[in-house]
Amino acid sequence: MAFNITLTMTYFAFLLGFGVIVANILKKRKIPDTFFLLILGLLLGPTVFMNPALTKYVSITLVDVSAMGAIPDFLRVWALIMIVFTGTFNLNWKVFRRLSDVSINLAFVGMVFNTIIFGVAAHLIFGINIIYTLLLGAILGGTGTGVLYAFEHTLSKSKKALTIIKVESIFNSPLTVLLPILFLDLINTDPGALIEPLKYMSQFWLMIVAGIGTGIVVGLAVSKLMRATLKEYTPLLLFSIALITYALAENIGGSGMLAVAVCGLITGNMIFPEKEEVKRFDDQLSEMLRISVFTLLGAQVMMVFDLNLFIKSFVFFLIIFFSRPIFLIPTLGKMKNKFTRSDILLMSFVAPRGLAAAAMAPIVARTISQAAGNGVANLIVNVIFLIMLFSVLFSTMSAALISKFSHKKERSAEENAVKHETTDEPFVDVSKIPEDEKKIAGQNNQT
């Protein structure tokens, strides 16, 4: 037992240590790190060291996630709780109230739209059971909370649009957990059993209502606790509050992630002097967990280097990438006129898949392996991993191009303004000169 604990700590320390080094190097260069953290995990895991081409000569195990027991699943759920809580805790209530309508619409409409479209597309491309592909669509339907914060520097000129997709991603995270749970229930249903759509709809709304209710009750109760808490224990109290909120909501049948999001929003907008200290503590803890989850997923994937799989996955990704504007623009409605072209492009094409997908992939794989075998489960995990890689890579490229286009446009406008100010003669708009003055000026020129 002691050996297993030591081994688990060794694997975790290995992944976290290298992950922090990589994240630190990339942050100094202002490069989003998610893509590289996933690749790091892949290089340290079975994909390389359990490859048959290598194992016939030498057997090496750097990281074996399967030997870590329930620790990886615990870390994934913990990371999701802390990142959702931190995201809403740091969200100003006035900003949320102003942008919440469009963000929540994007989250709900997007998840339903994406689950159906992605599920049908995956069924046609990969040829597996429609229930499994709808489950895949639900996992990949939401944008990644933990990934979007890496784009803050790149897209600093598009704060309003970035805030909208950040709020959308915060509410996507609970839905990315909610919808797959419903599909997992369908997978576990006995063959030939009666499927009741109304039952699942009722279960869905119960999870939402119970989740929101728990978040409100706990969030309001925190205000009384804060007055009696010593300064040094305030961050620890809020950290425990996030975990308690999740546990309470889950135990009464609600969505724990939705409860955490609501509780974080209420708590973060309370007035107390230690708020900045809490933010620093939560940010550092969330960052540690984010790095751990992405490296763990990479280390758990046994990637099959099959050209056919890569081509199919890339086609599937292109459908995901270019389908977002189809629901985004109608959902924005008249509000789209308030955004620049750069903002619309940003909201359309900077939508990486992230922490929720990484957290759900291994959990879902276990259920599918029991129902349909390891082959389908491994295919689902490989596809999720590749889509995450493609989405982060293309979102990073899109963000860089949009940022470059915006800066170029601003620079051009500034240069025109400077050029206009430095001309020898003042600029006069001829269209605004009365006709009589024009005639007098013409006669003077003739003389």
C-alpha cells in the first residue's frame, strides 16, 4: 500500500513538475500552454513508452496513470470545481448582468446545437452507435474555461467579446458535465427497456434548479461566516465552501458545477477586505490543478498513430470549428451590431475545448468500455484528445491573427490622425462652406 502511494505521488510530482516548467517558459513568451501540456503528457505516457516498436527492445514506464487509482478522477473534478468557482468569483456583477443574457444563451443554445450536430457528424464519420456519438458531442460541445484565460494578453483589445466567451465557458462547464451524465444513463439502460424522454427532461431541469438553489443558499450564507473568520483563514474557508457547495448539490440531485458557479458569483461580489488575497490563492491553486489535469489526460491516452483516424478526426474538427458561427450570429441577434468585425470573428473562432472535456473523457471511457468494449472507448478518448489539440491550436492561431488585424487597424488609424495633425494647412470640409463664401473666395483668387 505504501509503495502504491509513493508511486502515485511520484507520477503526480513528475507530471506537475514538468508541467509547471513548460507553463512558466510559455507564459514568459505570452504563448497559451494547453497544447504543449497535452503533448507533454502524451510524451511521458504510454503512447511513447508502451509503443510496441520500443517495448520489444526495452520496457520503460515514466508515468502510469492506471496505477494512481482514483486520484486522477478526484483531481479532475477538484480542478473543475476550483476553476469554475474562481472564474465566477473574479467576475464583476455589473459586467455579468450586462453580458449574462447573451452568454447564457450562447451556453445553452450552443450546447444543445453542438450535441446534436457533432453527434450526428461523428456517427457518420466514425460509424459508431449514435448514443456514443451524442455523448461525444456533449463532451465537446462547450468551450474550455481553463484554456480561455491564456488568451487574455493576446486579446486585451477585445475585452468585451473575450468576457462574453469567458462567461459562456463558465456556464458551459456545468453543462459539459450535465448532458454526458444523461447519456451515460442511456448507455447503462438495459436493452429493450422503455426510454422516457420526459423523465430525462425532468432530471435535467431538477439538476439545474437544485444546482442554482444550492449555490444561492450557500453563497448568501457565506456572508455571515466571513465576518467571524480570521484574515489568514479566509482563502481556506472559501476553498472549502466551493467543495461543500459541490457536494451538497450533488447529494440532493442537483448540478454541483452549476451550484459552484452561482456560489462563486455571489461570494465574489461581496465586499470584504481580503478579496485580493483570496483571488491570488484561488488563482494559484486553480493553475496547479489545470496543469495537472491536462498533463494527466495526455499521459492517460494511448494514441493510435493511424492516418485514417487523424484524417477523420480533422474532418470532424473542421465541422466543429466552422459550425460555431452558424448558431452564434443568430443567437446574438440585434446585439451583433454593437460588436466590431474583429469581435465577431473572435467569438466565432476562438472557442477551444478544455478542462471539462479533459475531465470527462476518462470517466466516460470507463462506462463505454464496459458497454461496448475497449476499442470504442479508446476511439472516443483519442478523438476527444485530438479535437482538444486541434481546437487549442486553431484558436491560438485565430487569436493571434485577430489581434494582429486589430492592432494593424488601430495603428493605421493613429497614423492617419497624426498625418492629419501635422499638415501645414488646416483641413477644411468644403461641403460645409456656405455658397456665398465660396463665390467670394473664387473672385479673390481671380484678382
